[in-house]
Amino acid sequence: MRKKKLIAMLLAGGQGSRLSVLTNRMAKPAVPFGGKYRIIDFPLSNCANSDIDTVGVLTQYEPLELNAYIGTGQAWDLDRNTGGVYVLPPYVTGSGSQWYLGTANAIYQNMSFVDGYEPEHILILSGDHIYKMNYAYMFKEHLRHDADATIAVLSVPMEEASRFGIMNTDGSGRITEFEEKPKAPKSNKASMGIYIFKWNVLKKYLCADAENDASQHDFGKNVIPAMLDDGCAMYAYSFSGYWKDVGTVRSLWEANMDLITIPPKLDLYDKEWRIYGKNTAMPPHFVGKNAEIQNSMATEGSRVNGTVRHSVLFSGAVVEEGAVIEDAVIMPNAVIKKNAIIKKAIIGEHASVGEGAIVGCRPRPDEAYDNSLTDDITLVSNNLDVPPNKRVPKGMIADEKALLKLNDREGEQE
């Protein structure tokens, strides 16, 4: 293997429980986004555009679809003879095997992979963020400061700073203190979970962390505070572009809607910074003679004969005649049948909404269900068939059990 100055390690093993039924059978980074992409396309594309040609992707929860999607890395120009993209699940060693215990432990368990490239520096990324970022600029600042660690930060409204890990810095940008979700934040520099470390320095702290049974083996909670306590040279790198953590139903819906604002908050049509993805060749999208599409994205392979407003349609999505879709995300191969109505919803992959059904309607007074993960966004599970004329109230997570309970209540009312 050729010695590398910088390689990337992409943490993509998250279960994504706050995305509910969308991640029952796939890791969060594999969740579809933006009509034709998946979440992991963004950090992988950022690496390719930043001339980082060696990427280890650390998988764990439901990895099969993600592994198949990444393949050889050709879609992101990462199928290199002297680098490339490598999928790194937990594996058995001479001393046994175990799941990744935290973000830091995931890197610790793959130190032999990193050492194989003898890198001077290592870039740590998360696989569940939507953003476009040139890591080369961050790396340049890292080298200029001769930093042991550089942490990307985003300025957030001060009233929201208590929701984030906050980096306090001096006048030179050197990090003096890290506070995890402080009640009284001293600054608004929120950590983005993007780090560059000197590998020889990080390796020492990973080994020490692995020996600490009381540690949660997490970068933000354990490794970074330990480095700060020891006086390591750690600097903040300020990022000012679009960035979104899509770990919740609302944030995933909002990020899709951000693509179709005027002007879009996230531009996918920038020829200077393309987002690459692996998509099976599809025929062009079809728009019927009575169809209406306003302020929406309709990906190739989608077929629209109804009305679509302010929505995102993935490849293979079908909207039949008379159907009306507003403020919605229709994922790959979902079918919205005749005269169905979809309002402020995410419809999962291969789901079907029957004729005349209403998804996102006002709940009846006696309908009680948990919408703590969804608020007023209705979520229809992958592969679910919503029966004809069925009502699915707004904020509901609709899977087979939820529909069965809904049937029971409607039967009692009848």
C-alpha cells in the first residue's frame, strides 16, 4: 500500500431509531434522500471532490443494503488501485469480537486498516449528515496550525446552542473548552462531528480510551475532552455552508423540502461540486396530459398522472390520476393510487397508498397515538399497503400494527 498523507474514516453504522420504520431493515446512511440519492452519497462525494481517495466505511447495523450500494466505490470515483473505498464491519480477531462500542471504539477496532496506509493524518466523518464541504480547506487550516486535532464547527443561533456540543475558543481559534449541550452556552460554535487528527496522537488516545472501562468510547464525550485536559493543540474550523443532521423524521423531511425552496437552500445542480450516487439506469420520468407538478422534484423513472405540489418524488414513484400530493417525500417505487391524498408526509420505499385513501388528515377526537418522533409529519412504513379509502391521521407512524389498531377503532365506530 502507498503511504498516504490523509485518509478518511466514515462512521456509517448507526441504527437511526429516531427515523422509526424507515430504518427497520437498513442503516441510517442508506436512507434515500433528494429524489435519487442516499444520505451516504454526501460525505462520499465530498471525499471524491476533495481529492481524498482512500475511505474506510464503518458499518454495523443492518449493513447489507449499504454494503451492496457502496460496492467498489465506482459511482464516487473511489475504485482506485492505490486507495479506494472499503466497507469495514466488526469482525472476529484472535482476542474475540464485539460490536463497535462507540464512535472512538469503531476507529480503535480498525487501527490495523489505518496503519496499513501509514497516514500522517486522519479525517473522521459521520454518515448521516447532508452537506457539501471541501475537506481540503479544513485540512489546509489543520496543517497551518500544526494542530493535533481540528474540529469543524457551525455557528448556530445562540438560543439553540444548548442543543449541541459547543466549542469555546480563544482569539486564534484554539479550542479552550468543550461543553456537551450546555444549559448556559458561552459560544454558538456547534461541533459538526467532523474531525481531523494527527494519527500518531489520536492512536495514543484511542488505546488509552479502550483500556478505560468507565468510558463510553465516544469522540465527543471521551476522547476530545481527554485531549483538551492534556493540553493538546486543538483548533476549530468554521464552516458556513448548508449542513443538516437528518437523524429525525422532521429533519429528513425538512432537508428534502430545502431542495425545492426558491432559491434552494441546498443546490444539487452545482457542476463544480457534484453529488454522485449509484442508481440503476431508469427511463425518463413521465408526466401525463392531466398531470400538474408545481415546485417539485420528480426523478427519472417516476410517473405522474395526478397533482404534485412542493414535493420530492424518487425513481419509480407512481402518482395515479386524481391523486393529490402536497409537501411530501415519496420514496423509491412507492405507488399513490387514484384519488388518494397525501399531505405533509414521508411515504416509504415500495409502499402503496390505496384509491381514495387520505394520508395526513386531521385526527378524530378519539384517536390517540404516539407522534413524539414525527410531530405533524405522517410516516408510512416501507412496503406497507394502505387500504383503499383508509384515513391515516397526521403525525402517525403507519405500519401494519398501527393500521390494524386504526381498523379496530373504525370498526368500533361503525
